[in-house]
Amino acid sequence: MQLTSFTDYGLRALIYMASLPEGKMTSITEVTEVYGVSRNHMVKIINQLSHLGYVKATRGKNGGITLGQPAETIRIGDVVRALEPLTLVNCSGEFCHITPACRLKGVLHQAIQQFLQELDKHTLADMVKDNSPLYQLLLD
């Protein structure tokens, strides 16, 4: 399974914010520079993450973005569910004539559930806790 770039960079943005010292805000521009992604794309991602409550965005001179909830409470599986379409194949009857007898869709559904179940075991805090190499790459 391959995540969309939207989900990929959404997770990366959250990891960056979780790696910052507590209470420190960042900016969309800073996140785009760290990852080399287009600002327009990151604006859409941060807006969605903000709408979902994972990011808190503050406007104004002293504004910026920060995590909207503690990193310990943000499960990776929940973020992926919220951002990713999670449809591996199109099983609609108009698209595939074997849909009524197909067993593949059940197997793929089970695979997605197991994938998400594994991601649910990990929080955003797990991605950054005691990860000196990450801090050096992101914050130096």
C-alpha cells in the first residue's frame, strides 16, 4: 500500500511539530522548507489537519501552527484514516463485472484493517521520543 503525498506530508508535518520544544510554534513556510514541498500543497494539508483538530493555527503577528492535542494522544492510524482514501481498488459494478463473485475485495479490506490496526499501536509521540537523529535532521 502506498500513502498519498497528502497523507505522507501530513504525517511529516505532525512529526515536525511534535519534535519542536513544548509550546514553540512554527509556520507553514518553515515546514515546507524542511521537507521541500510546495507551500500551496502544505497549506491544504495544514488546513485539513487544523479542521480535524490535530493542528492549532493562530493568525497574526505572533501566530503560527502547533499541535492541536498532545502527541501522546495522536494515533498514526487515526491520522491515516482521516487523510487517506483507503480504497485500493474500484469494486463498483459499473467498473468491474466480477464484483458479485469477487473474493479479492474481502481480502483487500482485511489487509487494510490489519494495516490500520498496526498503525493504531503507534502515536505521534512514539515517532519523536528519544529520537536524536530525527532532531538533528529537522532542527539543526
